[in-house]
Amino acid sequence: MVSTLQHLIAPLTETEFLARFRERTVAFVRTSKPQRFDTLLDWDELNYLVASGLYPAEELRLRASMPIPTSFYADQGRLDGAALASLFEQGAQLIFNRLDRYVPRLFRLCHQIAEQTGERVTADAIAISGMDGARAHLNTEDACVLQIAGSTRWELRSPSTGNPPEDMSVPTPPQRAPFFDEILSVGDFLFVPAGCSHRCECGTGRSLQVRIALEPPTGRDVVTWLVSQLATDEAFNSPLTRYADADAFASHEAALKARLIEQVQAWSIAAFLAERAAARANEGVICIQGTQKAAESA
């Protein structure tokens, strides 16, 4: 059963993988044990999540050649399994965001990796049945791709930036040749660093992948955290436009700068990371009942 980072990357060692992880270089593992990811997710469990209504419609994303209104496959926040299956067979790509919240074994695996790396770790599932998945995309997160069923061809092109912001728009496919071009079969593992442009093409039949995303905290997160520390600060909640003269305005500006400098000098990365770790520990999973695998996972 895959329950740790070492299980996930074998036969790579943790030392080998973490070196690639820190350097943001590709890691590809072709397995001799095709069924090794079976305990994490399969088609039956994914279908059960949809049919039972446990997986909310707002978490699902569809990629297709034409925009598809949510009303075509969901009603009052509940997915319509038959409509979704029809769209899937017509080539729509289904992306089940934050699946770790609904599958306990995925949740535990993500939590274990988060504890080991200190990063935010989440899991999605990606189901592909046609060529819609063949468009190029930019990875804004480091991602571990697990091929659960079927096969996919992955092409990777060199990163345009090593640290792309989350809100960076997807660029047009680069013209340079891919440096990685491989078929992922059932049980294979691929680490795709942030910044890489990738093209994923479905093989014969249907493909199911789990994507484990790792998001490291950055300086931007620290700034956001610092702002939150000032949420109740009197000086920072005072209006900036209600001063009778320039002297009063300048005095307020000086007070803001002094308070901000004081806050910056007082902060520490250790305190910031500790607060993030505590928040991560309080995250929960939505328990699933109704399938044998779900019961075993709970």
C-alpha cells in the first residue's frame, strides 16, 4: 500500500528524489509493479464519489474544445453522473480538484508528504478520454503525476521561469523541442517541476491520473501573513483621506512606516512556518462510506 513518499517514488531513494525536488529537475520512474497505486484510487471509487453526491460540483473543472455551462452536468451543486459520463466520452477532460479531502488514503499520503517537506500538499484526479488533454499548459506548481489507469504521453519543455507565480497566465506552446518525451503506463511516476511547459496526450482508451501538487511558501506569503498581523492595528485601520492639512497627513504616513518597519523587524520565518504547520494539522478529511475501499480508507 502506498502511504509514504518512499512508497511513491520507489525504487528512487528519498535522498535522490529530494535532491531533484530541491533543484526542480524531472524525475521519472517506470515501475515493474503496475498495480502499486491501486490502493489510492480507481474508477469505481471516482464513480461512487460522483453518484453519491459526496463530491461537490463546484470542485470539478472541465476542459473541452468548447465552454460547457455547469448546468449541463450539475444541478443544485450535485453532479449528474450520466451527463458527466457523456461529456467525458465526447472528449472532455475532468479535473477533480482537492480529491484528498474526499479520499482518506490520499489525504493521509498528502499529509505525510506535507509533514516531511513543510509544504502545502494537495491531490487532484485527472480523467482523460480524448485529445483535449493534448494542449500545452504551464506548470505553476511542482507536481507528482501517478498513472492510475490507461496511459498518457508526456512532453516537457524547459521552464521559462523557475518560480512562476500562481496567477501566471498560460503562454503559447514554446517552439523549442521537448527535453522529455515518454509514455506513462499504469504504475509509473513522474515529477514535473514548476515552470515546465507540458503537453499530455491520452493513449488508447481512458486515462486516470492522480496529481499531487506541492506548493512551497514564498516571500509573497510572508507579506500576506504580515498584513494579517496588522488586521486590528489602529494605525492601519485609520482612513488615509480624512486629514485637515498636510502636516497631519505626513504625521500619519510616518506612523504607518514606523509601525510597518517595527513589524518587519519582529517577524521570523520560523514563526511563520510554525503557524502554517499548525493550520495544516487542523485540516480534516470528509469521511466517505458506501464502498469497500472507502470503508477500508476511513
